[in-house]
Amino acid sequence: MTLKKFMLILTTVFLFNFGWANAAANAPVAEPQRFVEVGKDALGQFDTETLRYEKDCYRDELLLSVWIKATELNRSDYYLNHYLFRLKDREVMLLDQIHFNSAGTIIRQISNTYDMSLWTQIVPETETETWYTSILKYAHDNDKKLKIEYKNREKKYQENTDGGLFSHLF
């Protein structure tokens, strides 16, 4: 009799645990946060989906490319800024800046092409230094994922690049 009770209790515990495990496995997984606040005073947010490694076309160096949303003090106007950050040297390059009003209409847009002369030193105790520090920390924490994405993009680019007039023969 006690063996039957023991088996019944064991089966009940097993089924109960299986139910919890199944519920946990099928529970919706929270999406990772796309925009991450930069700094203590919420000086802006950077977009984790656009944060990626890029190869410097003039040096054997990886750069960080990212879009940052910076809000005006009155919180009605905001800017979307596309920056490149050097990982080893504390330098930044602004590639694009789009100024929006509170209704989301573009007020002004500035675009630059990559130019070595556009690299500027990051000034200590500035908003740009806060961005640089936060973004590099995020990149360091997610380095493996970012490098895999970079290698996949490079591989895809190599596969899609035309090999020349007679490439189909070889």
C-alpha cells in the first residue's frame, strides 16, 4: 500500500514539475531593449539594432557605427545622429545628423561621407564622452555577438561581390 502511495506522490510531483517546465519554456521571451539610455541624466539613447562593427576603409581597424537619439532640453525637438567611434583612439566622426521637431517632421539634415579629416578628439566631460563610454561598454559586453554579425556581413558581401567577367568559369 505504501508503495502505491509513494508512486502516486512521485508521479504527481513529476507531472507538476513537468507542467512548470513546459509553461516556462513556452512563456513569451521579453525582447531585448532596442534603445538604451546613455548616461545618468538620460542625455540620449543609442539604438542597439544599428550598433555594429565596420571596417575602416583606410586602416586595418574596426570602428563602431551607431545611431544616437539626443533630445533637446525642452524635450520637443530631437536629433538622430549617426556616429563612427574609434575603439582604441578616443575619436568620433559624425556621418549624419537629422533634426526633428515635436511632430516628427525633419527640420534639417546634414550628411557627410567618410573622410579621415572628420575624425575629432572626444573632449572630456562632454555629452560625446558619455556616449562614447556607454557605447563602448555595451560593445565590450556584446563583443562576441557583434563580431559574429560583422563576419556574417563580410561573408555575405564576399559572396555577392562580382568576381569579374570570367568568374563564372572558375
